[in-house]
Amino acid sequence: MLQEKHFTNLKSIHPDSNPIEIAPYLPKAHYPEAIAILHSIQDKYYSAQALQGCLPYFDALTSTFPDFAKALDTLAYQNRSDLLELLPTLRPIIMRLGEGEETFLDVLQSVREVCKQWP
């Protein structure tokens, strides 16, 4: 169980840090619970912002396609430009869950097609 001591330890190391910056300091065993907490934030925009802060660690945080799909659903609450800027960060996860580089290229092509239809 994620304990208050983890947050206290974070504050002692980085007094000005906020909860979205906690991922680097959490024991890996607590990553799934941390992601669940981020998904539980009622306002989806702020949930997406918090989740975005964890994306560099997301591959270690989750290993399943359903978890990644749920994260994408949450991230979609951001504006389009913010979501598009995340593609390079999401690349390793997309490649691992798909069929390598080909999957990422397919995602990019799909994004181009959607952007053409809805500028």
C-alpha cells in the first residue's frame, strides 16, 4: 500500500515538488497503485496533467495494453497540441505493445489522417 511516508520522503528531498513528480521516488512495487490514484482524480483534465508527469516512467509503471488504453483515454482530455507533443514520449510504449517501429509509424499515419479531417 502506498504510504504517506513516500510523500513525506519526496517533500524532504524536494520541498517544492508536487504529486505528479513523485514517480521517480516511488518504489516500483507501488507504480500500479500510483497510476490508479492518478486515474481517480475527478477532473479528467487534471488527471491527464498528472498522468503526463509520469509518462517518462509509464513503461515501467504498466505493462498491459488495457492499462495503456486507459491512460490514452485520460490523456485525450488535454488539448490536441499537448497530446501530439506526447507522441515521442509514448513511442517506446507503443512500440513495445505493438509490432515495433511499424506500429508507431501506423499511429503517426492515423494521427495525420485525423488531423486532416478535423483541423
